[in-house]
Amino acid sequence: MSTTQASTRQITDSESSELSSPFTHQLRHDWALAEIEALFALPFNDLLFKAHTIHRQHFDVNQVQISTLLSIKTGGCSEDCGYCPQSARYDTDLKAEKLMSVGDVVQAAQQAKQQGASRFCMGAAWREPNDRDMTQIVNMVEGVKSLGMETCMTLGMLTDQQTSQLKQAGLDYYNHNLDSSEEFYAQVISTRTYQDRLDTLQRVRDAGMNVCSGGILGMGENVRDRAGLLQTLANLPKHPESVPINLLVQVEGTPLAESKQLDPLDFVRTLAVARILMPESRVRLSAGRTDMSDEMQALCFFAGANSVFYGEKLLTTDNPEANQDLQLFDRLGIRTGTVE
């Protein structure tokens, strides 16, 4: 064996030893952007091995938590989010609807529970809720909680009083996505600042509720933007309990309808990095699953995804039907229920 070959063999063995280490580490909130970019740059197999090993340390890798999302108030939103068919600024043939009745929401939650969902998420197309709607919103939370389900809402920005009302009603999670990095954000949204989103997350956290916050991939962002998004989430004083990773759904009539399709492996890479940075968070496969093959989703579960949105719709876009999901879980040997 030549000196060069021997040297190469030594390096390979060293790297192999490092990759097979337990990867035990403390939760961090001081990730540098360069560190995260280095994770993205790892060979695909090395990255997934690292992510899966960390995932296995913190969760049952064969169990997935199921959430169902219902649009309780559809369309007519005043914001200009470039991906969103619910914006009143875009012609997407989406009919604006009023806030649903409490009874209809609780009935939908009951059906979701019967289909295996443990968490019921309610989303309203608002920049922020009106105070006059809060009584109805609170009643929805209380009604769903009475079924024994976890509750989550996404209503836009909140005031201190509204946040307190939701907490008192027993809301478990509040969703407010950052969408992308702060640098890329302005290319997608102009009606709400990045700091507005961070302030909402802090308000929710201060009230004692769990935070659900993630982003959307495939909007034209680059790897540095994906790293920046995850850096912001991972460096929050407390990691979000739930991190939804969405694949852009290209809806005709929205500014991002013609965005370049994202390489599926880039999506899996991002999810794997999220698992490494936030090892105790639930990482959720969210919008865009109709465009994911079973094989891509299987890679996502291996890389650390342990939560999915379940049912036919995610607000206003299609989602794999429940029986299709159950068939995939059965093929993968995955159980559903609350992730421990």
C-alpha cells in the first residue's frame, strides 16, 4: 500500500469513527451560520446518519404524531405573502368565507380524532384577529380541548390581551412560521416584518404556551437562506416544540406559482439539519406532501421527521388522504400517536 493510500485510509477510518459516535450533546442556542452551512455540505449519507442517530436518542423513531389542520376562516387576508392563495391581493379563485361556527369546528375535531389525530390545529386567514372574534375563538379552543385533544391555532399576530385569552382557554400550541431567513423574507412578504413574527413568538412563549414555528422551502431561497432560517429557530431562547417544514405548494395566481421545483434531496437535507439543531423538537412534514413520493417521505422519517399533518386539506391546499398515509405508515412499520 502506498503512503498516499495509507494516509487516505487513516482519514477514512477517523471519519468513520467520528460518524459512529453517539453524538451526545447539550441543547445549543448559539449556532453560527458557518457551522450550519457545514452540516448542509456533508455528504448526504453522513448527514442522514448523524441526524438519525440524534433522532433515535430523543424519540421512538417508529412513532409519528398526527395533527389535523382546519381552516376556520378562509380567504380575504390583507397580507401579501407571495405563496398564499388566501391573500385578497391575488386571483386564485378562492372564495373568502366567514369564521366557522364553534359547533362545526368541534364536529370536525371529533372526526379528526376518530381518524387518529391527537392534535387539532385551527388556522384563520388574518393579519391579526379582531377582538370581537376572540370569544368565538376561545370557545373553539375549549370545545376541542373537551374532546381530549391537543389544540393549536394560527391566527397571525397577537396582542398581549389576546395571547392571555388563548392561554386561559387552554391553547396548547400557537403556530407562527418565520417562513425563511431574515435576508430572504422581504422578497416574499412586505406587509409584516420579520421582527413582527419574532415578537409574536416571544409573546406566545412569555404567556407559557408551546411554540410551533418553521418555514417554507422552494420559494427561490438558497442554502444560506435555509441555514439562516434554522439558525434563527435554533438560537431562540427555547427551541420551538414543533418545527413544521413545508414544501411550497405552487398555486396558480400567486407570485410564487412559477418557482423552480426544489430538489427533493435538498428538502431532506434541510429536515435532517433541523433535527440536528433542535434534537428535542417535533419536526413536522407539512404542506407539499402531495408532491412527495413515498420514498422521499420515508427518507424524511429516517432523517428525523416525527410528525405529519393528516387529512385531505392543509388550509386550502391538498394533502394526502388519511388512508394513503396509513398505508405508508404500515409499509414503514410506523405507529401513530403522541410522540414521547
